[in-house]
Amino acid sequence: MGAHIIDGKACATSIEASLKPRVEQLITDGCNPHLAVIIVGDDPASHVYVRAKERACDRLGIKSTKVLLPGDIDFQQVVDQVILMNKDPTIHGILVQSPLPIGMDEVVITDLISPLKDVDGFHASNLGKLVQGDSSGLLPCTPAGVMEMLGWADVSLSGKRAVVIGRSRIVGMPQALLLSQKGADATVTIVHSRTQNPEEICKEADILIAAVGVPEMVTSSWIKPGAVVIDVGVNRVEDNSKEKGYRLAGDVHDEVSEIASAISPVPGGVGPMTIAMLMSNTVRAAELQNQ
């Protein structure tokens, strides 16, 4: 029959609807939530992502500011820009769009952002809270979005075997922490590039989260019948039949939908949820700073 599609767009729309009255209340209280985004260089994908974030801000009444910096700018000038935004009380969320040009340390920049304005959720303070089982900080957007999708789709996690493919600080590691936290209570295994027999491990999963950045790596032979599969990957695959010369593919092959009970699509799955959670973090940051 094929897997049920977990519609990230619909889930994101419901989250935005829940944020609107909170934004209106903040504005009534004299605080207009404000997201500032820094783009260094001219990466085309970065501009696409930022435009999507700007549109989400417009829908919700969140003020957005975009600062464009040349790719050959001195790193100290990027640092100075972040420090300036930290000091600006009218800016509630700061995001430095990844990737930065080669030679610029993203971790250094991330940890310069005030934890209260770290709407990406990557600051050591916010990640540290997550390690301690404290989700009161600003959570990494993509893993938090995955958790929202699973809840929205009524996927039971307690006692279930969850496998996360990928161990990045942006998705894989925080995803594993969120899945295993009290309240979620999944039993989590992380599969990475040094894992032996990854296919066999993945086939034991009740819930599989693929976040490795390798197009269509996960095939039907990796999937336990009836498993729930969340595909975080967004990869460009050459396809001359398409007008742009490429198509978007996830980390999970289309054939998996014949084995899984539920699956998130690419596009239209985790992507919209990541932006929705960025909006959620921005509103939360404004509320914390307006107390």
C-alpha cells in the first residue's frame, strides 16, 4: 500500500498558526520580534534558504534583517558584526548562515552569539543544556523539527528502537539526545562512517532518522517492515531531464516507501519544519528577552 506521508508543510503551518498570537502579544507589549541573518559570501543555496526564512518572518509579523558580507572579508569583521548585534536590544535572534567561506571557523562564530539570541541552537550553552536533559534553552532547529513531526504524526517513541544515521553537532548528535530524553524515552543508536554493518543496525530500527548527506544511501534492504523513516537529507543529484539540470533527493531511496509505515518526503518534509522551528526559537528568544 505504501507508506503514510508525514507532511512537513502541514505540520509547519500548524506551528506557525500557534506562533501568531504569541507574536501579536509581544508586539502589543512593545516588543517586535526581530531576526537578524548574516550571510558571508555568495553561496546560492544560502540565499535560497534565507529568502525562505524571510518569507516565514513576513507571514508571522517578525521583523527580519539581512546583512550581506563579501566572501573575502576579514574574519574579525564578521566577529565585530556579531558582537554589534549581541549589544543591540532590538535584535532578539542572530543567525550566521552556513556555510562560511573556507578558513572561517563556524564554531567560533556560533559561540560568540549570545545564548539568548542563538536561534540556531548551536551555542555550547544551549547544547550543554540538552546534554543535561534540559530542553528549556533554544533547541537546534532541525532535530527539534523532527521531534515535532513525530509528535504531529502520533508516532510512539517510548521504548522504541531509534537509529540516527549521522553524528553532526547540527543534526545527528542533538537528535539522538532529544529522542532519548525523558518524555521521549526511545532507545537510541547512532550510525556513522566508522560503524560496522550499518545496514543490519538500521534494519532493527522502529524509527530511522537519516541525516548523513549521501543521496539515496538508505535503500529498502536497510528498513524494518513498518518502520517510521524521517529523511533529513537534501541533496542535488544531476538530472538532465530537469530544467535546472538536477533534482533534489533525500538520503533515503524512494523504494523505502514500500516498506516503511510512514516517511517524510524530500522536499516538503523536514525542510519546512526547520524554518518553522527557527521562527519558534525567534519568538521564544524575544519572550525571554522581554521578561
